[in-house]
Amino acid sequence: MKIAFASGKGGTGKTTVAVNVAYILQQCGADVQLIDCDVEEPNAHLFLPHRIERTIPATVKRPVAAEDHCTGCGVCADYCEFNAITVFKNTVIIFPELCHGCGVCAWFCPERIITETDRPIGVIEGAMAKGIRFLQGRLNIGEVMAPPMIRQVKEQAQAAAVTLIDCPPGNSCPLIEAVRGVDLVILVSEPTPFGLYDLSLTVASLKELGLPAGVVVNRCNIGNDELYLFCHQENIPILAEIPHDRRIAESYSRGGLISEDLPEYRGLFASLWKNVLALIAGKGGQRPTDRGGTAA
Amino acid sequence: MKIAVTAQNPGWTELLMTRFGRAACFVVVDGETKEWQAVENQQNRQATQGAGIQAARTIIEQGAEVLISGNVGPKAFRVLQAGAVRMFRTDPASQKTVADAVADWEQGKLEEIQAATVEGHSI
């Protein structure tokens, strides 16, 4: 079973929920794997003491042209969707930072003078942390190609009873790559206009992908009821509500796990997981409550 | 010598455009005869990234040795420099026409661009 944690807006609590669900499941004796796919700034490791046991380089293909044999035909530049290669008067200029490594330039070069080499873009790290199989991707500083990095991190995943994927924020290519192939997406949001707006974009993306989703409302006692109304209208179940509690913020700021530091919250994450299982089994989670009483 | 000017519309008396990679079009003029022709840049305007790179390639392919624009980013600068195109800038606030810009260049009034004038936009 593969479950992703996404949000749209950053800083809503994706990682917090992911690491706590991982911890609760591990405590129940489950075989859990947690993959941090927020490769531009992975942070799940902050909450899971560990020692890196394996390191695998992540690479993308980089074209190299034998310029001396270039006829200047420009086919490579014409076919490059990303404008990463340009040709004039037998001069070939390649911009590796724009290259997606698709290989179309090498494939179509009539003179066969373009070859591809591997360009490192980051590392994939694996460890055991609190009994959880932990995997993360770290994109090198200055690199922008998150999707190939995320794809390679996911390729390193092992078979596990439960695989949890901590996604990057936003709704563009990195998120799409991170949620590819999961059974369900847990959307961690906050009941604020900003949280709702970005959540609505993610919900629209997931609809296109045909992926089922449930919402975890973090800091549920702030903001307004619009998020609940939206979930009701979209028929998206609320999986759990986490209150705005100073002790949670304190635990988080120390790199602690809520479910370890504040045992009274264990039940919350356990019931969240129960709702996830029910949703996957097609029984639906807890329905959105009637808190949004202003609906016409 | 051919001079390329970034323009808002294809025409000798049209306003200069101060963006390079995503300029509406390029007016390429023969410095001696003042005969000009416009080159559309529609495809580049819609490019997801690297518009300046391909715009620079267009300028080089047109045989221009001089470019007059407002700003040139780092990647376009690299390509234009490799293609031996000299770059000059007009004040973005000056609202010059293509004809004015070419006249200013002929009189040596334009500042030559020695390095990218703006950060890259694509990513």
C-alpha cells in the first residue's frame, strides 16, 4: 500500500503528519517505509534520528557534442522542447541546467555526434530510523530538475507493507511525479483562505490523475469554515483534525514526534489511519462535519 | 551591416520592445540601404524556458552583427557573444521607435551591453 502526503500550500504539516503516521504504524508492528520526496528541502530526517546506511547518486543525462564534426544543421535545437541546445555556424551551445535529459538531440542528430553522459544532480540516502525504513532524496544546491530526482528516489524503494511518501508542496511536475502510482493521497491543509486556495488546486490536479484523496485539517481551531465547506462540496472525507496546540509546536521545534512526546495524540493518528484504510476499502472516512453551517 | 532591433510590432516606426527573448518581433535593417524586414518571434514567446537562447539563434541566423534591445539575460548574452553579435541597450523608459533607436546607435548614443543586464527568467 502506497500513501502520499501532499498539501498544495507549504508548511501545513505534511511532514509532521507523515512521520507521526509512520511512527504509529511502526509501533503497531507494521513494516513501514517512509520516503521523503521533497527533494529540494527534505526535512523528515529531522524527526527521525538515523545514520545513513546507503548512498546512491542521482543523475540526469547530459548531451555532449563533438563540435568539430557539426554541420550546423540545427536539428537538435529545433527538436529540443526545452531550448537547452542551440546551434549556429557550427557552434553548439548546451545549457545543462535547462536540459531534461530526454535524449531527443542525440537521437535525431544526423551526424551522430551527440553523446550522453551522466550528470550528478543529487543523492539518494537510505537508513533505518526508529524501526522505519527511511529513504530520502537530496537535490544538489542550484539544481532545478526535481522530477528525475524524485523518480530515482522512488525507484530505490523496497517492497514494504506500507510505503508513505512525503511530497513536495505545490502542484507542478514534482508533485505529479511524487504521487504517481500511489493508492491514496492524504492532503494536509489548514482552514485558512491561503490553505484552501492551494488545496483546491491540488484537488483539481488529483482529479485529473484519478487519485482518491482525504483531508487532514491541521490547526483546526484557527481560520474559518470554508475548508470544511469545500470538502463537503467536493465529497472529500476529513481523515483527522489536529488542533492548534502550543505543545505540538514545541515538540516540532525540538525535532520531536508528537505521538511520542504527547501520548494523548496517539489515538488521533491511529484513527486517521483507520479512516485511510476505510477510504481505500471504499467505505469512506468520517464525513465532513456540519461545521460549515453557512452553506445555502 | 545588419542591425536587429526588438520591436512591439513589425514596422520601422513601431516602438522598440525592451524585452529580448520574448520580444514580439525583430526588425532587421540593412545599415546602408535602410531596407528592413520583420521576423516574428511568436514561437519563442510561448516557450516554457530558454526563449532568449532561441531568440539569439534567430538574430545570428538573420546575419545581424548588432542587436539593439532593452535587456539581455545571461543565456542569451552567452549565445549572442559566441555569435559575435554586439549588443546595445536603450533606456526602457525612453519609448523609442525602431527608427529612433537605429539613429541613436549610428550616432554612438547607445550603451554597449558588456554583461547580462538582468537575471535569467526561465527557472
